[in-house]
Amino acid sequence: MGRHLIQACAAADDMALTQAIEKQDNTLIGSDAGLIAGIEAQNLLISDALEADKFDVLIDFTHPTVTANYLDFCLQNNKKMVIGTTGCDETLEQKLRDAGATIAIVYAPNMSVGVNLCLRLLQTAASVLGDTVDIEIIEAHHRNKVDAPSGTALKMGQVIAESLGRDLESCAVYGRKGQTGARQRQTIGFATIRAGDIVGEHTVLFAAEGERIEITHKASSRMTFANGAIRASHWIAQKDPGLYSMQDVLGL
């Protein structure tokens, strides 16, 4: 994702890449960010620490523990953030909500425009179909993804549950094994696939007697996430403090 973000930022006419950060002791530190991303040199060396006087908006696709540290830094220095990190727990999400009173943040488990359009479609489908269907969410990602289900799948489940007046925490079923008994209509099922180099695929299945509806999004390149993050950065540059989502960025 770092390489794709560098490419997307370099392609934007009215944005400037001013820092590229890697973890300490990474072998890429000291290398030109553009050359590492496979584009022309940017005359910008990858470093291992943020410098407050060098940026206005931080785009963060890292790990929850790193995101928490970056959030503290941005709060201390009044910097805006676009966060695509997944696997954040409730403690960190509450910290993000609290930080929204001080700085502007876009936080989304998926920056893809297509995925966020799907979220709106899922709201509509759930509202229309109500309790007449069984709902299953199937997601697939590359073998190196460390969290499951994906943040996008969980967001999809949350959107559906809220549309149906359910609590996802109590109605979600994560995998099945053995003599499970008949499926309960009120549950929302999740199935996870980890294999190869799959960028990201999500399907929500609304299954009734005699018919079913499937809403699917398939990402073939991480550039879709990078371009969404750049779009969010443009948008948040003019916004007051608050915790925003990609739904806000896209006017959905």
C-alpha cells in the first residue's frame, strides 16, 4: 500500500508528497520514495519518524498500535489524518472518536469508492428485504492479511445490522463446524478466505426461498484504495475537526 500511495500522491496535481515513513531498522530507510514505488525519483528519502513541520495530512495504512502512536502525534501537532488501518479494537475506535473533537480524521476500513457505494446498496437491500432473507458475508484476501474477518466485511455487517435494528455483536456468526442445527434467521454469517495474492473480494448474500440477491465488490489493484485515500485527503483538507467516513467524503 505504501508504494501505491506514493504513486497516487505523485499523480495528483495539487498534492505534494513530503514524507514517507517506514518502521525503524527497515532496509528501505534512506531510499528515494519514488524509486521504491517504481516511478521517477521524488527527491524524498524514506525515513522512520514523522516531522510535524513537513505535512498537513497524514495518510496511515499501518497497524493499530502504530495508528495509535500516529494519532497521538497528530493530536499534539494539530495535523489531519486519513486512516485506512484495519483491525482497530473498540478502545482505539473510541480514541478516534474523542480525537475528532480536536482534529479532522477520515477513518474507513476500506477507501475504495466502489466498496463505499456497495455499503449504500447494502443499506437499501437490507431495508427492503428485512427479515425475509438469510444474510451471509463472504470475504477473500491474500495469504498475508493478518486480521479476520476483514474490516470491510465487518463494516458491511454493521451497516446491515443497523438497517435491520440488530446488534452485530450478538447476531454475528464467524464460521461453522459440527452439528450446528438449523440456521437462525436473525444471524449474520461471516466466511473468510485467505489465499495467494487476492487483493480483496467481498460478497453479501441475501438468500430467500426461491431467489437470492448477491452484492459483490472485487478489487484487482490496491490503487483503488490509494486513489480513495488521496480523494479523502483532498476532502478533509478543508474540513473542521470531526471523525468522518468515506461515506462523508463521497456525499453518501
